[in-house]
Amino acid sequence: MKYDIVALYVCIDDFSKIYEEWEKKKLIGVTKSRKREGKLSMSEQLLIVILYHLEGFKNFKYYYKYAIEIKYKSLFKEVPCYDRFIHIMPKLLVPLSILLQCLFGEARGIYFLDATKLSICHGRREKRNKVFGKIAEKGKTSMGWFFGFKLHMIINDVGQIMAIKITKGNVDDRTPVAELTKKLKGSIYADKGYIGADLFKALYKRGLKLITGIKKNMKNYLINLADKKLLRKRFCIETIFGFLKNSMNLEHTRHRSPVNFLVNLIAALTAYSFTKGKPKKLTISTSLIHS
């Protein structure tokens, strides 16, 4: 994957300076604890967790030992050991979440909605899982049962992320839609799992038209040609999920902390938002709207 590491760091560093100023004014610090400067600045820490997903490694420890301690060692003044960095990773959750929201796409009136599973262990080990045993739930997708969470996401017609939400695995896909689409107007395309008269009416009153396919036992209904063509392009969000899981290690079963699970998830989405070239299949011609 092509990217400019210097430009990436400059962007993250500019954000970190604004965030640190905001943090001093808005967040209440702990007066008793020592505020000793670490070996890495916040911008360097954010760069490391985001770069992990851009480099294509499948294991964070191997990435840190090879890429950070050897390949990119000259870019940092001093690099802490792997265990120390894992210890400070939870502190990156808030700045990463804010950075991701700053990178959300522009409102273009055409959106795609879908959800994907995030398995945290094999189904046979769900009762023995100590990290997520009381948090995750068992759910079912078209591919079968899984134990973990769901990532609900909305993108626009050029593949930019518009909104995300993480729920337990047993939550219905339609439940978080109202909250995800608060600021959106136009048309949103989804699969048959989002069919619901109440949901359609609620979104339509807010200026958002929900368009889905129909099930075999449902009566057919008329749909204009533009909506029909755009509904066929709904696969683009599934392409993004596949890209995030296969190329950016969005989903794996080696998490040892719920907070680090969230850091890994948000860092992967942030890394995707920084990518210059989205997959070509995601680009949808706006001429379809007027066809």
C-alpha cells in the first residue's frame, strides 16, 4: 500500500498539538501522579498504531520488533520496549476516536449501510474466554454463528466513512440505525436485513430514504432506475469490510484487553481513512443519479 509516512506524521502531529491544548482545558488531570515525559510523544504513539495497519502485518509484536525497532528506528529519538508500549496503548483510545471523527467523509446524499462480525475467539472457546466473557455475546450472520461484536458502518458513494457503532454480537442490525443516521439526509442503501416499516417511516420523516431489496415472501414494488442501479452498488461496503479485515487486520482473536481491542479497531478505521486510493470498485459515478 502506497503512503507518505512524513505527510502522515505531519497530519497526526498537527492534530496532536490541538488535542493536547484541548485536553489541558477540558479534562481534569490527576494532581497526585507524576507527569514525566515519555520516550515517545503522542503524535509518535498515534503514528505507530496507525502505521501498523498500513504496513500489513498480522501480528503487532512482530511489527513492533521489526518495523519500529529496526526499519523505522531512525525516525524516532528513542523507542521504548514492546511491553512498555503495550502498557501505554490504552491512553490512545480517546485521541484516536476524536481523530477518526475528524476524518469522517463529506455528506453527498448517497450512503451505504451494513454491519460485519468481529469474532474475538473460536466458537468452541467462548465459555473459557476471560477477556470478553462478560462483554461479548453470541450472534449469527449469513456465514454462521460467532462470538464477539458487530461493527455497524455507513459510507458515502466514494468510500469515505460517515459513521460507526460497535455493538454486541446479538444486537439486531436495525437497532443502531436511527443513531447512526442522525445527521444524514438523502438516500441510504442496505441489504434485506434492514427491512422494517417502522424504521423506514422514522428515517423518511427526517429526510433520509431507506432503500433495500425484497424478500421472497414479499410483494414486489416499483423502484426508479437510479435507485435500482445504486442498490446494486451496495457491495462496495462489503468490499471495504473485506479490505479492512484482510489487509488492515481489523479482526483477530489475540486481544488481551477490551481497551486495546477498541484501540486496534479504531486505529484500523483511521488508517483506512488516511489511505489515498480507495479500491476502484468503491467509486460510483454520480451520473447514475440522473440516469
